[in-house]
Amino acid sequence: MAPIIGAGVIACALLVPVSFGAQRAVHALRSRRADAALVRARSDFAKGRFASASDNAQASSAWSGTADAQLLLGRSLEAQGDLSAAKAAYESAVAKEPTLAEAQVRLAVVRSALGEPARARRDLIHLLRRDPDNVTARIALADLQAEAGLRRDAIKSYQAVLARDP
């Protein structure tokens, strides 16, 4: 009598691990696709095609999950005026790579625009404790302080910028 192969046996066969070589090939393909999508996203962003940049950055992020893809996605969404979605993308970038200063600065600026200016200023001050020479963060902090009417703090921050980058 011939053995009966049921759905359970077929399902178990599908759970057999793929060989290491096949896993590497799949990873390499996903990596190439992610890189190509990120290159397209950067090109689209530079040309002002923010919707296309968002789509390509999202695709790159789906394939690779890198902080760079999330950062570019956030920048594209911010340029389109979708600040809530940009905030989520920047938060994801910072979660993936906590030292990515550009994502931290953009996140603070977006938080301020969304009504969280005190948190934005605190985040920038925290960043500047770790990276005191980050001129972009200092300028963003000074701008947020000036917007909040904290003139003395803003003047000190602008002076710190000039002391580091005359």
C-alpha cells in the first residue's frame, strides 16, 4: 500500500529550513532591491518629487528596514506636509539608529510644529550634550527658543553656533 501524504506532511516539508546559501542569496537580493529603491528615493527627493521619493523610501525600508530609508521617508513626508507621518518615520529612524543626529533634529522640528515645542527643545538639548559641535542642532534649538520667546536662551544658542562655526 502506498503511503498517503496528507496536508500536514506537506506543511511540515515547507517548514524545513532553507540552506544557508539560499538564505544569503535571498538576503543579497533584498539588499540590492533596498539599495536601488533608496537611490531612486534620493534622486526623486533631490528633484522635488516628494511623493515618489516617499514611495521608494517606503519600499527600501520594507526590504531593509534601515534608519537611512526611514530618515528619507520622513523628509519626503515632511516636504509633503504630512507631519504626523513624518514624525513616525523619524521616530523609527531614531529607534533603529539612536546616534543618527539628522533624524533627531528633524524629529524635534516636526514635534515643535505639531505642538510639542518644550519636548523638541529638550530633545535638542539632550542631543547637544552628546554632540556639542552639532551646528545644525544648535541652530534648530536657537530657532525653537526664539519662536518660544526665550530670547536670552536663543541669543546664547546663536552665540554658541558662531563660536563653533563663524
